[in-house]
Amino acid sequence: QYRDGLLLALVTIWPIRRRGLAALTVSRHLEFDNGGANILLYPSDAKAKRAESVRVPEQLLPYLTRYLKEIRPVLLGRRYHDGLWGSYRGRPLTAGRLYDIARARIIAKFGKDMCLHDFRRAAATFLAMDAPEKIGLIPGVLQHASPDVGQHYNLSRSVQAGQRFAAHLAEERKRLRPMLRGE
């Protein structure tokens, strides 16, 4: 549970592809300094073949540290591997297994079917809705080589259309309610 919660917290702040998430290792991809930690993604680990890094937020740092010192060693048991995400069998988790874990945890907690890729859609949509003037950042956030690729991730227009439709239905209900009562 601890590992899975940390995994979901990480993809919430950094919507990395599952292949890149599975490629993360302790010795190569984690970089600690006096102020905290960075998670590095190398070109060989990324679909766009570009390096990227994310600063672990201060609030998440104690959880990452505890995972590395206490939880991960228990998962590894007597085995050793460098993969960040350890399985109950002492092996690194594969991209497919990370996908399954995230999906199962989200369904169990929220009753909604959401996968790792949906975090990418959510990041693009959030950016488009909260900072439309910065929509040009979507390709960088999603590690896309072309700005055009990220447009299908931006669901803000669909969300706004749904909100307008819901408001319209609410107005119509108000208007029709007196007629139904015979007023």
C-alpha cells in the first residue's frame, strides 16, 4: 500500500509514461542533495528521447525516504535489484504491472476506472483550464516532440461544454418545475 500510494503521488506531480516509470532505478535515477531530491529521466528511458527531471516536492520527500529505507528493502527480501519499484517477489515491477496496480488502487478507492495514462490527460486538461495562456507547455509536460500531439490530451473544451450543458439543464428544470406543479 505504501509503495502504491507513493507511486500514485509521484504520477500526480509528474505524469510520466509507464515505461519511463518502470525504468527508474535507485542508483541512476534518484539524485539527492542538501535541499532534497530529483528524479531523473534519461533520453534512453523516454519515448521522445529527451532527458527530463522533476524535483521531489518537500511534502513528498519524507515518504520517498521512508520507502527507500524501510519499505523497499522489505519488498526485496533477500534479493537485490536496482529498480525503484520493488514487487512482493523481490523483482522490479514492469510497466504493465505498474499500470495494473495503479488502476486497481484507483478503482478500489474511488470506484472509477482510471489508469496511469489518464494522469497525462488530466495534467494537460488542468493546464489548459487553469492557465490557458500557458497551453504551449503541454508538450513539455507530456514529453512530446511535437506541440500538435498534446492537443488530444486537452479535454478542457469537453469539460467546459459539459458544464455549459449541465447549467442549461438546470435552468430548464427551474423553468419547467412550475408547469409540472400546475402553478
